[in-house]
Amino acid sequence: MNPLDLHRTRRSRPAVHVETLVLLSALFLLLAGNGAFWRAALAGRDWAQASTLGLAAAMFVGLCAIYFAFGASIASRHTVKPLLTVLLLMSAGATYYMDRYAIYVDRAMVRNVLATDYKEASELLGWDLALYLLGFGVLPSLLVWWPQLKRRPLGRALAVRLACVALALGVGVGSLLPVFADFASLMRNHREVRYLLTPGNVVAALVGNAWGRARHPDGPKLPVGADAKLGAGWKRRSRPTLFVLVVGETARARNFSLNGYGRDTNPELSRRGVISFPHVQACGTSTEVSLPCMFSSFGRRNYDEEKILTHESLLQVLARAGFQVRWRDNQSGCKGVCDGLPTEQLDHANVPALCAEGQCLDEILMHGMERVLRDTHGNLFVVMHQLGSHGPAYYRRYPAVFRRFTPACENEELHSCSQSEIVNAYDNSLLYTDFVLGQLIDFLDRAQATHDTAMLYVSDHGESLGEGGLYLHGMPQAIAPEVQTNVPLVMWLSPAFRRSFGVNQECLRSRADQPASHDNLFHSVLGVLDVETAAYDARLDLFAPCRAALTAREN
């Protein structure tokens, strides 16, 4: 293009000031990228009443003013276009998933996204997302880059910018004052709606994770149970112990037939005399939150992200007491829980019968266990972290032989399937988990020849399968539905283990209907394995009443 043509092209492009571009982008974001927010904020209101229209108009003007003030405060002629492009693309991506799966974008959700590996993320990508990003992210971004930006002298530019920001803040406050009672009530009683306001929700979550209390520690973790040691009862035990803790993924208690579900999703476990606890509450609604929390001494009752992430977990306490601790993973890692301990990342193992297309079935967690047991001397504590029922590709979590409930959704785009098809695929994944746990119990039963063996299975969080328009998981804990927080917990204790550790199984079975939570895990494991430490709280030990009951009966 010759200079004359270039000059003509430039003259044909509109020229606007930075403030105009920021204002137009704010209007677009609020109108095109916040459908979920407006539906939630105005839900249940009568549109025939003037008060509803007044609230909607006041909120729109107020939020637009706030967005403009924020953008105008940080944008310059050189940064405004890149900044708006990032915000538009980010908003389009967040809006797509909020609309498609009814998720809320808070710090925990963004932390999940940042911690997700490509294998997990690829199941949430598709042509629908690409088209959505094109229409609501790429095309608006091209329009942002089309106009030329007008220049002002530096002094005048600063004065105009300050005046615009001040005016916007004044307009924002002034628009909300007449409806302040309604607006304050909404923010106070339904605080979760702020997690639907894009792109503010994403920006706030990113800032919170970068500079907030959820940062992972840079140095060594602070000790927990520094005084941990094996209790006096170990002096009379002549055989080593093998305890396997299975961390399930996305299993919800409601769909376990052990807990009364109408379908037989637990045929193997039901034949093996396990004890099921049907009323167990999860620490969180995502792996990123629940996994560190459930292994922590702080738990949900004293929830403190900073303390949980900067202190040792149950596993380090057991290792200090003398257990050989090993983490075997078929998912995205231990989230810091197993720092400094032997780990085996098995999700890319080269076992053709169990692994294909970059994913391994959960039977891979059993692969090589005979070798692990043979090569380990002394007491062994193994954690198996399952891929379980991780969505949305539930159909990829089980081999074809477990496609019992049909028709099953075989598409990552859940909206293309009926709810019954989604439930069928999900239940098939639970059926496969049941099979894997049955195989593990059989292995532990055989290992009784040399070890006292036991298994405890508990899921990290539950899952929504379309109930109330919600899918997947990750809702803020305060408003999460029961299916995302009520998780299965199943125990199997070998006769040899029960004798060695004095556990009354019938007592446990009789108490299984009582409420429990992830908070019980830390103390129950320490208690049943007879590990003495000041960090142990007998009140949170599920086994404690039943060890006492057996002791009293024997005496």
C-alpha cells in the first residue's frame, strides 16, 4: 500500500477519544456479557412494577459508571486497546461457561482453572466455545482496534480524564441512591450474584489469587503434629499395617446405591461388607479447595486458606510417626498435600490395556501395587487419587463393558444431551468406581496374609447433573446445592485390622447414619492408626466411640 492509500485508509477510519472507547466497551460488556448476572439479580421481580424497571435502570447506569471509572483510571492511548481486548475475550470466555454450566466465577473457580491441566481443559473446549468467543470476544475486539484515537495535550488529557472519572463516580452513586434499599438488600442477601458480573468477577478473582491469602507457600510448610509418634498399642502388634485411602473425584452420595439410590451402582461394594456413611459434607465444591482442606488439621470448621496451604497435612504427620507414605495419582496432582513425599503420577502411564488418548482408567492405580507392597518394609499408607467421575466427559471414565445405563451422554457438550442421558453416563462412571474399589478390597483381603489391611474411600466433592439448570461443580460453598457438597465415605476393615486396632465394626455400622464431614478425616486416620500427637482431636475421630465400645466389652 502506497503512502497516499494508507493516508486515505486512516482518514476513512473514525476517530474517538480513549474515554469514548472505554464507555462503549463498558456498555457492550454489561449488555452482551452479563445475562446470567441480570437474570439472577432481577429474579422473582414483577416487570409490570415501576420499581423493578427503576432498579434495573439504576443498576445498569451505576455499574456502567463503575466500569468506565475503572477503565478510564488505568487506560492510556497506548494501553487502552490491548486492555479492552483482554477484558472482552476474558468476559466472553467466562460468560460462555456461566451460561452453559451455570457456574459462578470466584477465587476458587479461577484457581481451579489455573490448576487444570490440558487433558482436563480439553474436554471443556469445542466448536461452540470457539464460535462464542468469535462472536462476543474476537469481533468486538476488532471493532475496538478499528477507530483511531484522538490526541490531547498531556495537561488537558489529565484534566479531562480526572473530570470524567469523577463524573462517572458521581453518576454511579447518584443512580444507586434512589434504589439503595433494594440494591443493598440484593448485595446483602444474595452476595453470590457478584460472582456473575463479568469481567469484574474474573479480575477480582485473579487479583485475589495473585495477592490474596490463597497463594501457595514459597518455603517449607509449617509443621503440624511435630510430636507425632506411634502409640503404646503398637508394642503388641507383630505385623505391619497397610492402609489405603482412596480420594474419589466428583462422586456424590445421592447416586450411591449403598445410600439408598434406586439404581444398583455399588454391586461390588455391597457384596464386601463395607460401611457407608451417607451424610458426609465436603470441605469445598472443587478439588483445588477440598483436597488441601480434607487433609488438613484445620478443615472447614476453622477454614483458613492461608493456614491450610502453609501447614503440613495428615500425610506428613503420618510420615513423622514412622509410616511409609506414598501418593499414587491418576488426576492432576496432590495440590501440595503430598509435598516432600514419594509420588507416582500414573495418568500418562504406558499400559495399553488401561491407557489411551492421554488418559488412564482408574484401574491404573492398582497397577504395580503388589510390587509396592513387596518392596516396602514396615507400615505403609497409600493414597490413591482417582479420576473418578470427572466431568463433563463422564463417558470417558469407564470402559465399554460398564455402559450399563443407556442411552448415555457421549458428548462433552452436556447441553446436547438430555438430563437422563447425562445421569446414565455419570452412573456408569460410579459403577466403574465401584468395580475398582472392589478390586482393591480383594487385594487387601489377600494381603492379610502378611499385613493388617484397611481401606477408606471418600470423594473430594459432588456434582450437579442439570438439577436447577446447574452442571459440574465449583459453586460457592455458601450457596452450593447438596449434590455438590454431600459426598460418599466408605470403609472396609479387614478382620486382622479390626483385631489389631480394636475396632468394633458393628458399632461403626450403627453410627454411620450420623452426620460427618471431611473435618473427620485427619483425626479419624490418626486415631484408628494409633498415632499420638497433640494435633489429634478425639471428638472428630469417627472410630473413637467404637474403639472405646470394644475395649469396654472386652474388659
